[in-house]
Amino acid sequence: MKLAGLHENANAFFEAAKRCGWSRLKGQSPTKENEPLLVPEKANMAFACELYLKAIAEATKVDTGKIHDLNKIFGKLQEKDRNEI
């Protein structure tokens, strides 16, 4: 996937995660009926993180292959990029 596509998809997952999170309550107290969708929020955030890391890897010519483990992807990035993150 090209850099722009990775970044665009990462942004979409990030937005989806935000819509599931506490901030969507807009000052309301959490109740059983309006509880945040914790699992979808965290899953979408993880997908976003993976794609952001892969976008950095793509931009810096680092091959991440089909790795989905965030720690492994992070570990493959150049040291200067890991330090920036």
C-alpha cells in the first residue's frame, strides 16, 4: 500500500476509534445505555497505530512485510524514527 493510502486509512481508523470513545459523550455521564464501546475503540486505535507505523516505515524505505505486531513493526523502524516517536 502506498504512503498516502496508509496514512489515509490510519486516519479513518483513528476517527472511528474516537467515535467509540469517552469523548463522544460530550459532557454526559456514562450510563449503561451510553457506555463507550471500549473494545471497538481499542481495536480501531490499534489498527490506526499499525498503519501510522507502517506509513513511517514506507516513507523511510523500511520493509515491514506482513507483520501486525506493533512492537515488531516499531523495532524495525530506524533508530532516529523510534526516538522521535
